[in-house]
Amino acid sequence: MSLMGQMMQMPLLISSLLTHAARHNGDTEIVSKRVEGDIHRTTWGEVELRSRKLAQALARLGCEPGDRVGTLAWNGYRHLEIYYGVSGSGLVCHTINPRLFPQQVAWIINDAQDKVIFVDLNIFPLVEKLVPNLPCVKHVVLMCGRDDMPRDHSLPHLHCYEELVEAENGQYDWPTFDENTAASICYTSGTTGNPKGAVYSHRSSVLHAFASALPDAMCIKATDVILPVVPMFHVNAWGIPYSTALVGCKLVMPGHHLDGASLYELFESEKVTMSAGVPTIWLGLLNHVKANGLKFSTFKTTVIGGSACPPSMIRTFENDYGVEVVHAWGMTELSPIGTLGRLKSKHSHLPAEEKQKILEKQGKSVFGIDMRIVDGEGNPQPWNGVATGDLEVRGHWVISNYFNIDKSPLHDGWFPTGDVATIDADGYMQITDRSKDVIKSGGEWISSIELENVLMAHPAVHEAAAIAAHHPKWDERPMMVVVKKPGAEVTREELLAFYKGKIPTWQTPDDVVFVDELPHTATGKLYKLKLREMFKDHKLPTA
Ligand code: ADP
């Protein structure tokens, strides 16, 4: 007969991350650059108390376990209190990306049936317009003090955040419930079709927090000062609001001030050691420091993911600024962390250039995530770094179902990511493309990411996108759409010549066109669908 373990059964609850932070690191700071423009300082201890008060306030507004509470807000301490006050009390925190089209925001609120919406001051005009047509929304809470409340507005149930919190006494015990209860919902950005909701549980979120903080993952320590550039509405800021509570480190919240100059100022004034965000945001910061001859005094590591980080960006950070880049891959359906570029001990004696090559890949999986690549028939492909296949994953924080959609997204018990990848013998995964972005030239596949990475290393290129253009003979051929660096001069021919010796000749793009700006999605990724539309009638010189 099997012997059962004889250890305590304590459900993994999000509230426990915060109570731990408050009890053991209660005086550690949370610093926020507010929408109001000033710098605000609080602590984990204070955030825990105010989260309890917020939970009381939500109950007073009539919220019951399982009710969805939406947020349209930037990174800041109030948003952090909402994360914990909502999930901790058994409600479901639904973060919404304010950069989506208004009709998409409305669609998502309605799909999630949000009962309360919390909103930052500068996003209020959007909410004021949408809410009258959203019967599910019973209350709107403006995230500000009494003095900033608008005098003229048309909403019947508008509340002031600070008034709600101040009215409560904080005598509230975090409830205990099943760890599989829903804690939060994030929607995919839905570049094709409607957005889909991923519902995270308390268990999956806490396990994700444990794993993401590990040394071979994001390596978050109590001595770090972390500034998440990635917004709290983009897959819960990659779990940073949870993992920082778990380790009890200082957190710096940039609000909506994400331009290079504002970020640099905050990195320096708050002695930030670590950050995380998508590649596009770092282009802005790097341009700013370069143009002004600046250096970072405390910034040591940044996690870059969400789309492929160009190797040239990794080099610039490391060689010019002494900042280590950890390349990470993940997605909304994975809470989001899947793999990270970290070395193994057997790599320690390799020359720098070879180490760099390994670190350019999207990396190896963290414990809790298993992966495989399969061909069109679903047959697993070898891990040899050459064979490509559709990337599939499974694990403790991978979705099994989308919210409100009956049909399971799983294939044979695995979640198909929609990415095409290779995996090498050491388990390092490399994304070649999203399957819908692959360029198919005469039956052969060309990786758009590889073509982009080459041009991103050219000194005159600010940003480059590779898309498929129609070709009468090859069906599709690659073309590059390029934004030059301010003041830089470069020709189409020079950029095409730049590919020589870097990729097989047949993969060299057929054309380069220059634009002033590339379209991005609401999460800051290249908007390939839009680009393909823009260039659908483009005539290649080779056609
Ligand atoms: P969406 O943009 O659809 O909301 P996510 O933010 O969840 O979704 O994006 C997930 C996708 O982003 C992945 O499937 C992958 O295509 C892409 N992605 C994320 N990280 C990387 C990376 N490091 N390299 C290449 N692609 C990445």
C-alpha cells in the first residue's frame, strides 16, 4: 500500500505572496512614477494593508467570489494593490490593454463580464465613452485622490479610489480557498480574429512566480531593484508583481512614462538593477543613451522577450553598457514564461563568441514547462538544431482552455503555440517564425526573424521587418521594410549587399523599401498582418 506524505496541505494562494512580502520585507519600497506626474513612495507592508482595505471596499460594492474586476491602468502601486486586493479576496483580476482599439476593449470587457472597472486618470475618457454601452459594468473606480476627480462626467456609478480605500478599516483576513480558483484573466491581442481569454489560477500563478524567480530564469533576488517596463496589462507584467513579492525586492513602476529619457532618469534615480520588456521599448532607451553619451550606473540585467531580440541589441547592451541581456520566450497562454537564454556549466569554457551564439536563441525551458516540435502530421521532430517544427508545450502554467470557448485548443495533450522552432541537442529552442509569418519561397521556408536580425545589425537601421511579397515564379519572396536611424543615409543596394556571407544567397531578400515608421501591435510587436496588407500589391523588381 502506498504511503501518503505527511506534510501540511496549504493551498498556493496569491494573497500568501503579499502577506509574506509584508511580514518579511515590509519596509522594502515600491516607487511609482504616477500619471499625476510625481514620484510616489510606499512599501510592501503598506501595499498589503491597502490591498486588504480594497478587498473590503470591493465587497461593499457588492462583489462576490468569481466576479471579474477589470483594470485599464499603467504600472503603479494602485494597480499592484488591485492585483492583490482583487485576486486575494477570490475575485478575478482582468487586466485590459488600453492601447487596443476601443471596440476591442469593449468586446473584451463584455466577454469577461467585468462588474467593476478600475481606470487610470488619463484612460478615463475611453472608459467614459464605452461604459454606457456595457451593461455588465456596475461600477467604475477612478485611480486617483479626491482632488483629481472630474466634476463633469456622465457615469452614474463613478467612485474615487482613495475614498474607497480610506473608508475601510483593514480588519480583513485573506480568505482561504481552492488553489485552482481563477485569479486573473489576460486576453491575447487578437491580431487575427477576436482576442481570447486565458484564465490563470492561484496555483498556476504562484508556481510561475517560483519558477520565474529562479537563478536560471529571471534570477530575481531581494537585493534587486526591479523596474518592469512590460506593462501590467501585458501577461501580468510577465509575473513580476508576483515574483517581486515572493523575493521581497524593491519595485519601481514607470507609469505610462516609457520614453527613453523618462526611463533613463528613473533607472538612475532609483538605482534600478534589473528590468524586463519587449525589444521595441529598448530601441528607444538605447537611442536616448547613445545620443546623449550616457552610461548606466546600477542597471545590470534585462530580460527581453515578447518578440525576437535582435542579436545586435544583445551586443550593444553588453559591450557598450555592461548590461546582460536574458532572451526569453513566452506567451499569454503560458503566463507567460516558457524558455530563457541561460548557459549550462559545460559552456563556461567556450570563447565569448560561441557563448553569445547560444544566448541569442530563445533558450531552454524552465522546470514546469515541457516542449516539443512536431511536423504537419503531428510527429515529433528531432532535437538537432536543424529540424524545424510547430512548437508545442505543456506544463503547470499552460492553459488547457480559453475562456468562454468550448473547443479545446490542445493537440494530443499539448498546447500548439503557433510558433515554428528548432530545438538543439542541449534543449535550446530557437524560434524561426510565427507560423503565419513564415516566408515560403518555392516550397522552402525562409525565417523572417533571421532576415530582420541581419539588418538590425546595420548601423543605419533603426528597425526592420521582413514580409512575404508575391512572386510569379516562387510564390513568395522576402522583402524588407526598413526605418532608418535619424539622420542616417543608406541605400537599398547597400542593405541588400549587407546580407552577403551572412545567410544563404537564395534567402537574400528581393527588395528593400524605406518607410518613416513601422506599424506595431498594442503590445509593441511588429504588426506583420498590417504590413502584408500595406504591401500586398508591391511589385518586386525580380518579378
Ligand atoms: P499576443 O501578441 O498574441 O498577445 P503574446 O504576447 O502572448 O501574444 O505573444 C506570444 C508570441 O510572441 C509567441 O507565440 C511568439 O510568436 C512571440 N514571441 C514571444 N517571445 C519571443 C521571442 N523571444 N522570440 C520570438 N518570438 C517571441
